[in-house]
Amino acid sequence: MSIIDKDTARDNDQSSRPQENVRTMKICIIGAGESVGGLLYWRSGLTWEGMGGLTSALALAKRGFKDIEVYEYAPDLGFVGAGIQLAPNLARILDRLGVWEDIVRESVVINETSVLEGHDNRELGHQRMEGLREQYGYNHVVGHRSTLAHAIYQGCLREPSSIKFRFDTAVESVKSFGPSPKPSFVARRRGSKDPTYTVSCDILLAGDGIKSVTRVAMLDALGATANVIDTGAAAYRIMITREQMASDPELLALLDSNKVSRWVGERRHIIAYPVSSHQIYNLSSSQPDVNFADAPSAMYTTRGSKSAMLDVYKDFCPLVQKMLRLVPEGEVCEWKLRVHSPLPTWVHGSTALIGDACHPTLPHLNQGAAQAIEDAAVLAVVLGFLEDTRPESINRVLKSYESVRRERADTLVAMAAANGRAMQLGEGKAKEERDRQFQLAKEGKAAHPDRWADKEVQRMIFGHDCAKVAEDLMLGSRLRSSL
């Protein structure tokens, strides 16, 4: 942790350590899991509610809160998932929480990124990534989702007197949001014949994802709607081991690099990078949704067909074809990409939504987990400023959380969607202009068309310290109220 971050963390602890009656309030956090093809996946495999919920629990415990319960559908946190990009804005938060070193130990530092034509492997754009540590305090690294989630979970386990996990528990409905009666929800041990039971708490934080039971109930109570939006796209997540690539020098060069590569084509792209100390090559795709077309609306994942996957990318270059052919039959899994329309509010009474429950995003800006974790960091800051346990005080600080986070989250959600469209253009004038901008960006004469790689966008995303913004807001509010 840098000297600046240590000073900030110390100042935060001193200025927003809650009073004893506040620290003992009961805070419940709802997570989610789902069954995929008979296997139980913790839903942070692609969506981010798990990350936001876990980080909220850890951040609140670090602030001194003593009664935190995490309700998780899965029987345990047996982490799965694929690669993930870990930007400096995420690293800054997790470093302050004491878990970043465990994550970065197995990560790969990214020094460059390249955008290539899918069909012929010709480089369109290139950006060096060195110097981020000097500018933002942290490198941009890539790692495995399971490493990220495991490190945060282990951080929670080091707070046993404050955080309790209720595994294998389904939240069936939300009964109230506060202020009167207090927030409460109906839970049941999954697979049990035991009756349901009601859990009440002082504060309810809902990180139950894009299929959030809490969001639906909250909007219904407010007489509002925000429908899930089918994006018409799906994604493959692929991991290829060093052993699988060992006989091919061209593939090994990719695995041993410190580079993110993105192959782009009409309505499709593949982004790839090494993870797990260069032992695994991770590929993530986006392509038109075909396999989910007739599936029930509740379906978000399916066992994919290797032959269907190869057919989707049959016109991509031989290098991509080689990698896709290495995927074992039966290990192809496809995710449906969905978002929902903007919500009228993230907060109702003493209840707040976090992560995908309130701002699901497409994966084209590599900020899904980071934005859920920013939610958690800000919640811990604002709740740390509570001076009493009155419902109106709780609602006020939760509204402060929304005011700090909402505009930024909405901006990045929109930017991710736009970036996906720009990277998946078909032949025509728009693509010709995009490719001309790639060339100008190489010469330093234009912004990088891949917004994630653009220096100004990086400054806006990577340089943002959400905890400091929240701290300044709350200190300013406290100062005004004392005048």
C-alpha cells in the first residue's frame, strides 16, 4: 500500500468510526447462486453480485460494524469462473482492505494491449500500459476470478466476530424495506423441508444480481418497473492451460506475454490474456445470441456446443481457430448477456441495492466487478458516518451512497455498451472511420477507439478514488450541519 493510501485509510478510520450503538446494528447482505447444467456456480462467475456482497461485508467489518450476516444461496463459496481484469480503481479499494497482496501474487501485469482484425490477425490499434503504477498507484493486472473472490472471502473469515455466513439459504421474498417495520425477508434452507422463516435487520444490502428478488419487490413497492433487457448477445468463457498449448510456439508466445489481445469482427469479438502466473490463457467472447433464443427468460447459462462455437468464429484467423480447437468437448459454457433499464432509485427505506442488482453492465469496459466493489467501498464509508440508529438517518446516508455512485456507474454502463458496438462493426463507412481513428491513435493524433485503452478514459476510471469522494461528501455534510 502506498504512503498516500495508508494515510487515507487511517484518516478514514478516524473520521468515520461509528458509535457503539451504530456498530451493533444488524446488517444483512443478500447474495445469489444459480445452477448451471447440474453444477452449482457461485454467480460471481460472470456477474458481480458476489464480489459486491463479499466486499461490503469485509469493508463494513473493517469500519467497526459487529453484526453482519451474509445470506448465500450456494452451499459454500466453491469459486469458479474465468479470467478477470483488475484495474487500479479496484486494486486501491482491496489494498486498503488488506487483501490485494494475495490477489496480485498470482496475477499478470499488463504492459500492452492490441486490437486485431479477427479474420486476418492484422493489428488495428496498440497501446502501451506501462507507467500506470506511477500514475495511479497500481498496475493494471489480470487474474482469475476465483483468486479475487477467494481473497475477499478469506478477508471476511478473518473477521469471525463480525461476519456470519448463512450458506445454502434461499431468499424467497422481501417483506419490508424500512423504516417501519424494519427491513425483513423470507428465507429457507435450500432443499430443506423446514418451514420458511423471517429475518429482520436494521439495514438490508441486496447484492442478488440481475435477477434480484429485492429489486423487483422494491420497485413493486414504489409502483415502478425496470425490465430486464435482452441484449441479443451471448458470451463464451474459455480457459486453456499451458499443457494444452505446450506444443505450439505461437500460442506459448501469447501465454508468456504481458498483453491483452482483442480480435474484432462484425457483431463478434474475442478478448484474451494470460492469468494465474502465465499458466492459463483466458478467452472471453461476445457474439449474437442463438442458443438462448427459445430458452425461458430465467435461463442465463447453457452448456455450449464446441462445433457451434467453431462455426461462430469460422472466418476468424488461424491463430484464433487453433485456440478454440483446444477447448475440450463438453467444456464449452455460454452465458446470456442481459442488463436492465435504469432504476428510479437504488434505495428505499433502510434498504440499498448493490452491483448488478442496480447497474448491470456489459463486459466491454472490464469494469463489472470493479463497479460492484466501488459500491461496497462507498457503502462502508457513508454508513461509518452514522451518528444514530434512527431510520431517517440510515436512509439519508444510503441516499448519499447512491448520490456518490449512480452517475459514475450509469456513465460506465453506457460507455461499455457503446464500446461493444464500436468494436463489432461490420464493413462500411463507420468501420472505415473507426479504423482510421485507430491509425491516428497510434500516431498520437486521436483518442483510442477502444475506450478501455484510451488514456483519457483510463484517467477517468483508474484515477477515481470512490472512498475519498464519499468521505469528502460526508465530511462536508457534517460540517454544514454543524454550522
